[in-house]
Amino acid sequence: MLVGKKAPNFTAKAFHKGKITSITLEDLKGKWVVLCFYPGDFTFV
Amino acid sequence: MQKLNVEVLSVSVDSVFTHKIWNETELSKMVDGGIPYPMLSDQNGSIGSLYGVYNEESGVNIRGRFLIDADGIIQAAEILSPPVGRNPKELLRQIKAYQHHQKTGEVMPSGWEEGGKTLKPSTALAGNVWKEWQPK
């Protein structure tokens, strides 16, 4: 269970406002982050 | 979300190019201007595995949502199996509650909504919560 623990860091490619970028979680320190996983694009819910 | 100093990141095993096409062909018809937040690609499920939401059998990440505070600590999580979508109102309520707690040290009783009754933990309050707050 991860609640109460440090969020595992990662770096990933991302599509953001028309561009391909790279996001590293630790770079966002000082901001709150909502990390949302979902099964896949073009699904229904 | 920006007003609350919150960055949203979505993650799936799709490629960034699939994200682009999904945004262009469908999402931009549901959200004005398209998706405003970064859509991350987790093609081998490695990020999902770190957070315990990657399902190896189906090869996808299930619907996990993690609320991470400004110090990088996970304050809340919700994990749903695929058929049911999330409730953004509940997420917003949790963000406001945790931020209020970090600012004031106050705690939010069950069912708290913004502007609602909060409690200040103290020795005197132990056993006396009923005088301050009743469930509805």
C-alpha cells in the first residue's frame, strides 16, 4: 500500500498540447500531482 | 485544478502517437481545445507496476488514481476495475480537504465538503467529538 509513502519516481514520454515531451515526476515537486492510470485510449469509460 | 496548484498526468500503455490521434479525433470533440494535461506513455507497464496497477494478463494499467502532495508523498489513492469511471467531484473534495489540513492542522470528518465543519485535534476533544459534530 503506497498511501503515506513517497511516490515512486519515473520518467516518461508524453503528448502535451500538440507536442511530444518528457515528464519526470520529481521535477514537479512543489506542486500537487494527480496521477491517473486508465486501461487504454479509445475505450469507452 | 491550476488554482489549487495541481498538475494532472494521465497514464496508459498507449504510445504518445496514439494519444495524439485519440486527442485529435475524439477527445477534442468532448473537451474544448483538447486535453490540457500531459498524456503519458507507459508502453511496457513499468510505471503501472511501480504503482501496483499494471495487469500483466491483459497488458494494461487498471484505473488507479494517486493524489501526490507538494512534498512527493502519496496522500490518497483509488483503484477501480475497468467498467466504472471515476468521480472528479470526489477527487476535488479530497484535494481541498488535504490542502486544508496541511494549511491549518484541522481534520475533516466523514462526508466533509468545502466550507463544512472541521475539527481541531486536542486532548480536550477526545471523547467529546459528539458535542462538536454529528453524522447526518
